[in-house]
Amino acid sequence: MGHASVLAVFGGKKILFDPVILSKPYSDSWAFFPAQVADLSVFEVDAVVVSHIHQDHYDLEYLKALDGKAKIVVVGGRPSFVEDLQQNGVKNLLIVKPETVTEILDGVNMFGVTHESNGIDSSAIVYNEAFCVYHGNDNYLQPHSLQKFTCVGPTIDVACIPYAYIHWYPFLLEYGDGLADEKQAEGDRLVNMYMDDCLNAVRILQPKLMIPFGANLLLDDGDAYSDINLAVKTPIEFVEYAAHKSPDFANSVYPMLAGDYCGLTGHKDISITIAQHFDSDSYRARAHSFLRGRPVKQNDTNWKPIDKLAFIANLNDKVRRITERLDNIIRVEMNYLDEKLCVEIDCQQHSARWVDEFSGDKNYHHFKLDSIAAGCWLNGGRFEEVIGMRRFTLRREPNIYSKDILRLISTAI
């Protein structure tokens, strides 16, 4: 279907994974290329499996439009995700216990594993007696977690495995003068690390067919050659990388895109149909032409002055739910309706406040948001949405990648 969405059919039962049909991810900051398949048949499925809460996977408007006509299946163990589904009135919700085989439809089973630490991602195999699909979405699991899928029983026919994390780090970090080479080297290291993780996942899962997953999404900045868009290797580039690094199983890797399909033959082989054939240059050039034709993003004209007391009270309510104490200040600098606004969140004291000037004597993560991102957060959006929009820069002291701070930012505020 495109990006991280596939439609799988098991004995006539249709299961749709991570569709984005009615929503525009992250305030329309991203664009799918090629465009996702949008067809009325997506409203006539038996189940929808949603891997996690990120907006390029979680289309709340579509799930609500189904109005209970299909099961909405998620792997449990992530209370904030389940709470969001329930609070938004998603009907016919089925929460599958992690690492437990569960029959989600007659004759169709599911086994899911959540990420070891980030509290967001999950992966799953869905299968019947004849066919098995692994849906990996954005979930980069450690080898010991991936091996759990191989112990369930079925051979994996098709594995959709992530290979390119559309990461803000280090591309949006504020590096000092003279450190451009260091930033480039760190970016190259990160890109190759995720592609190598993907190849290792193929070795462990040993699918008949592997689909490079989740990079058919472009920052809608009008330039497919911008730093972030270049950092995300295309599916075609990954296939070339796999052929070079792992020729022993490279023949099972196919750059399937929106509209392509595959299925079992009578001999249990996988038959593949690819509609458009690209090389790496033609794919990038076509994507660039697509982005240049998109309208430039504008601020929401409906934004009004915010109630600062109400905003900070709501933020403090979220911050007080945090249980861990981290020696760090999250600083958020914004321009909203031509006014400079500054917020400090103390991750040790679990408090938030407006400030005129930021504290200078503590460790910090300093986010500087553009006006569109600021408007999103100040008008009720989650900070995870701001991160997803990529409309910010970040300065850190010390300049250390902290998974604990990132988990707090993604799940708490």
C-alpha cells in the first residue's frame, strides 16, 4: 500500500497494516512517495493492525471512520498508546498480549514483540497454516528479540523490515564552527548502522522475500536532495547496499513500493509483480520533481493567542506523571504570533515553567522550534508530533545522545 502499510490476505481474510488514509502526518510536514494506494477497499477489511502511535503509521481518523466494522489490533504493553486509542473512541479494539500467540481472526494468529526500551514500537508476525508475514514497521529489535519470532513455528514468507530510520540526529543538531566533517561522518555512520541492522534481521528471520520498509516518506521541503532526505536511503539504494554487503541473500530483497504485490504460487514459491522499475538516480529525480510540485507550507491562520496559565498547568500535569528523575532541563524556545516564548522542564524536579531567560548552570536539551511546530505544540499537540515534524534544531549540554530524555520527550509531554 506504500511506506509502512501492506494489505495481506489470509484464507480470504483481509488484514491491513499501518494504513494512513485520511490523515496527513505531522501537520502535513511529510509526503509519501510514491503516493500510498487509496481505494475504497481499505474500508472493507477484517482487521487493521497498528504498530505504534507515530502518525505515519497511526491514522486515527481512518480508524474512527471504520466505526467498528473491523478489528483494530495492537500489541499491548504500551499504556500511553492504548490510552490514546481508548480516549479517542476507537471501536472494536483488541489488545494482544506481547510475546503470546493470539488468534485475532478465525484461523489467523498473531505474535508481537515490543521494543526493548523506547516504549513506542512493536513488531509482529501474522500467519495462518499457509502463509506468514512479518511486519517490522520502525522497530529495530536486538537479535535476541528477533529470535523470538523464529521460535513460534511458522516459516516467514514475507518480511517487511525497516532499514532507514528518518532520524533528526545528527542532521538537526547545532554543531559548532568547523565541525561539519564530524556531523557528516556521524550521519554516515548512523545511516549505515541502520542498514546493517536490517541485514542482520534478514539473517535471523530468513524470510523467502524481504521488503525494505518505511522510507517512502520525504520531508516536504521541496528538495529530495536536502540533508534529511538524502540521509534516508531509498529502497533501491538499500537493495544495492544489500547486494554489496550480503550477496548470499541479496536475491530475496526486493524494493517493492505502493501498488506492487506478491503471493504464494502453487509450489509455495513467492510470485512478485513490480509496477515501476527504478534505479537509484531515477527514483531520486522523480521524488525531487514530486516535491517541487507540492505547495509551500503555511502557518495555520486559525491560531489564536494561547492561555499561558492553562498551557503550563496542563504541561505540569503531564510532567508530574514522570517517575524517573533525570539530571536534565528540557528547554523549548519558540516564536508564536510574533512573540518569543521560552519554557523550561526540569526532569529532576518534575516541574515546568515559563521563563524570560534559560537557566545556564545545568545539563540541558535546548529545542528551537519554527513557528509551525510551535503552533502545533501550543495548540494541544504532543511534543512527539513536534519531533516528527522535524521543524526544529537542537543544542545539548553535554552533547550526548540520551535515550532516557528522548523516551520522556516522546511519551510524556
